[in-house]
Amino acid sequence: MESIPLSEKEMRAHAPGEALTLAAVLAVLAIALLAIVAYKIWSSGGGGSAKLPGGWQFTWK
């Protein structure tokens, strides 16, 4: 694969940081999902279950 240098105009138009923003948003969503599951476990008292999309199911006694 041959690389082609960018012109000054193309370099100024390039906006880095998009991948970092996407990773931060996905991390926040994952943490929020885990917090919801942990809260359901903590607030259930004796036992219960949590069902997540994709067929994931957690059961505790």
C-alpha cells in the first residue's frame, strides 16, 4: 500500500480525537449498564435475576 502525503488544506481539515470521543462514550455506557445491574443485585434483598439484551441473564440467590 502506497501512502500519499496530505496537503496543507487536508491537514487543517483533519479533526483528530473522534476515536477518543467514541471510546469515552462507549466506556460511559458500559459503566452505566454495569451500575444498573449492580443496583438491581444490591436492591433485590434475597435473590433475583437480571436479563440483558443479547441473551445475557444473571441469577443470584
